[in-house]
Amino acid sequence: MNFLNKMERKFGKYAIPNLSLYLIMGYILGYVLLFVSPAALDFLTLNPYLILHGQIWRLVTWIIIPPSRLDLFTIVMLMFYYSVGTSLERTWGTFYYNVYLLMGMLFTIIGSFLVMGISYVPGGYSYDVRTIQYGTENYFRMVSGSFSTYFVNMSIFLGFAATFPDVQVLLMFIIPIKVKWMGIAYAILLGVQFLQRDIVGKIVIGASLLNFVLFFMMMRSSGIGMRFSPQQVKRRHDYNREIKRAKPMSVAKHKCAICGKNSEDNPEAEFRFCSKCNGNYEYCQDHLFTHTHVQ
């Protein structure tokens, strides 16, 4: 059993369902603050200097900072990211999707402190010049504006492109194109931006997208892989549709062999035995089609 499966078995019951929806709701709150009191957003940014001076709420509140200005394109993109994120959650399972997003956010936080660290290295990044000009607190206030969930959102799309490369979408609502080509275009764009940015920009992009690389490696090591065939997706959807029609069993207790979810704590969940596993191994709907068979 790999690391992710062990973690899911131990902490899977704490996974947050519909995490994409909560992220969008956070953006809505951020846009409201932007219009009502723009100065209030300065108290929410990911500012490592002020975090070390006691403003620890910034470790969480930076997530609601809007990734871009509000316009029609932004609304369409947020709807698109919600759809993509929901699809990934249904396919990977709630715990795996939670880990993917939280890894991106955690690495972004680490990246912000890395920027602060290299700023104090003698002869390194031009911290001294800028602090003389702006002052230490103002300097880090400017830098903190670079850290947002913009690139974390892009990692969601890259994860979708790696999982469903042959899915076709309408570019600009007109041009049919496979997601894998959009994913390649995104990767090239990110590479160009990475080369053009200064050290702060490079750390922002690298930290926010490191979750994609590490998560892909962990998925590969688990034997699951990130790519799901249309047949696997169809089986999963057919299974979910069937269990909704079936009458839930209320006599015996059930427990998922992967995440530990049971019918007592989760009466709404459905469980099934796997006919391909050697032994009586029961799984919840999130892991019936994604677990490694026990031989």
C-alpha cells in the first residue's frame, strides 16, 4: 500500500467534499471586499514578514484573494475551473483531490517564505536596494501581492488535461479542441512566463505548480496513474447511478478497506465488495474502481 493510500485510510474521513465550490465562494467574498473596501485585502495577503510578526491569519485568508480583475472572461474561467475541479474530484476521489489542491497551497506558502529567506541573503536578491527605497514592511507588502491561487488554478487544469487528455472542449465556445493540446499550450505559456519573471516570479510559478509534478509521481507509484480511460469513467458513472437507485442496506456494518469510511459514521455512503480481490475486501464508491487489487 503506497503513501497516499495509507494517508487516505487514516485521514480520508476528514476530506472536504465540493472543495472547488468553497474556493469559488471564497473568491466571491474576495470580490465583494474588493468593491466594498479594497484596502481590506491588504490585511489578507500572504505576507511572510507580517505573518512572522503575529498576523498568522494570513496563512489562510490569502486564498480568497481574487486571482484577477472581475470581468466576463473571469466569470467564464471560474465556471470552467469549477467544472474541471468537480470532474477531478469525482474521478480521483475527494481525498486525492483535497491533497492535490492543499499541496499547491502549501507549496505557495513555503514559496513566500523562501522569497523572504533569499531576500536576506547577502549579495543575493536585491532586497537591500528595495528596502532602502520602500522600507521593509512596504517591500514585503508589494511582494505579497504576487502570491495568489492563480497558478494553483492552472495546476487544476493541468491535472485535468493529464487525466482526460482526449476530452474535447470548445475553445472560445467555437473551436473544438482536445484538452491535451490546451494542456501543452498552458505548459508552454507557463514555461515562457517562468523564464521572463524575476526570482520572485519564478518561485511563485514553481511553488504553485510543484503539486502537479509530485502528485503525478505519487499517482504513478500507486499504480493508478492520472489518466483514466473513457471506459473507466463510464463504469464509475454507471456505478454511481446504480447505487442511487438501490435500497441502502441497514443491517450489517460496512467499512472501506482503503480510507476506513464506515456505514456507521457515513450512513449515506454505499459500499461494495470487489470480486477481483483475493479475500473479502469492501470499498466505498470512491475506491471501488481505483484501488489496487489484493492478490
